Amino acid sequence: MKSKLSKTYKQQLTELREIVHSWGLLDNVPLDEYDSVVHLIISQLNNGANKYKISKVLTFELCHNYGFSLKYLEIDKWVFEILEWWNKIK
């Protein structure tokens, strides 16, 4: 059972990492640059978080931990993209 969960989590990590990286927040960064955000979002999704919660988590992480300005972020679009991906895999 643990192996299956681990494999599922790794797949989720890989897919969401690619989604976040595709937003082009910074040029020439490693694929794992935003893993703290990715891990947190996956955890929230697995615990049943809704659009509002994901939006708050994403905003906090990108603005407070990475220093991005909210006016340059497309939070609603990205949350939609995340939830669309999540609904496809669940």
C-alpha cells in the first residue's frame, strides 16, 4: 500500500511541478524551484481543499515566501489550471 501511495504522490509531484514551471514565473530556473509550493498544494488537495483554500495557499507562498508582487500573478487562472488537472486525475 505504501509503495502505491508513494508512486501516486511522485506522479502528482511530477505533473504539478510541470504545471507550475509552465507559468514562467522566473526564467532559467530548475524544474524543482517551486517544490515547496507544489508539495503544499498537493497536500491541501489530498485533504480536500477547495478553490478558495488553494488560492490563499498559492498567493501566500508566491508573495511571502518567493517575493512576487500580487499584481503580476494570475492566481485565479492558475488555481483553475490546478483544479482542472486535479479533477482529471481523481
